[in-house]
Amino acid sequence: MISSNDFRSGVSIELDGAVWRVIEFLHVKPGKGAAFVRTKLKNAQTGNVMEKTFRAGESVPQAVLEKNVMQFTYKDGDKYVFMDMSTFEESLLTKAQIGEQSKYLKEGMDAMVVQWGDRILEVELPNSVVLEVTQTDPGVKGDTATGGTKPATVETGAEVMVPLFITIGEKIKIDTRDNKYLGREN
């Protein structure tokens, strides 16, 4: 159990048979009446957002989330197969469970899988990945590092804006949180 007074951004609670993550919270102490905590909660499974008010000091069940490192082994149709490297058990996940980050999944990549009981809630990829450029317009003489950007497709199919001097076959580092080019890799 966790007290509503202890709510912080990122705290997970159980409410109505689902896991909700606190996005925003505000402790309110009116001049007259009892204090309360106004929150904005995001459902970890569906992504729905709701606002809920709790009495100050009200106890709610804290969600016990388990994080395991799993390796992405291969894609089977529209399912993504992950293997727990300690037990060698495989889990099939959908694109909805992985989210937008599925475009950065490369075979053999490790990811943090968040589970609640036997349900997989989300997959957290590393903050940056190194991928090879498979398609981009050719660079021309005079392209500079500060001159502009162009679209490039990487080996997983994701499209990223890169500097004009990047060519096909180069390995680039990409921030998976905001889809930005970070630099070249050797």
C-alpha cells in the first residue's frame, strides 16, 4: 500500500483491476476543509489518461512491477519474440505492447520488459541504438555538418533525419526516445 501523500511522477498504483502510472500530482490544502491530492494517471496497458482526486493520506495498493532483461530474437508475422536469458522462456508480444519503439528493434538486442503478474505491460529499449543506414540520398560536394538534414532509412526500417554528409552503409547512433540522430559510430 502507498499513501496518496507519497505520490510522485512515475509511481505505479493498482486501481480498478489495472495498473496506473502517476503522470502529474498536486497536493492541495484549501483554507477550509480537508487536504486532497489531485492526480493525472495513465493506464499502463491502454495508454488512457484520467484525472482522479484522492483524500490526503488515503492508501491505495502500489503495483508490484517486475523488470526483466529479455533479448529480441526474431519477428514472427506481426508478433515479436523475446527470450528471457535466464530461463530461456520465450514471450510473444504485439506491436501495441512494444509501442513506437518497435521500429528500432534489431535481432539480438536486449530490452527491459516490464511485467505486472503474468501480463507484460511495456518494453523499454536502451536510450540509444546503433543502426546501419540502408537508404538515403547521396551527399554532394560541399555538404557540411551544419548545412541541413535529409531523411535516411536504417536497417530496421525506421526513418531518421540525418546530416547531409551521411551515406549508405554508415552506422549511426539514434536516440530512441525522440527519434534524433546523435552521431556516427565506427
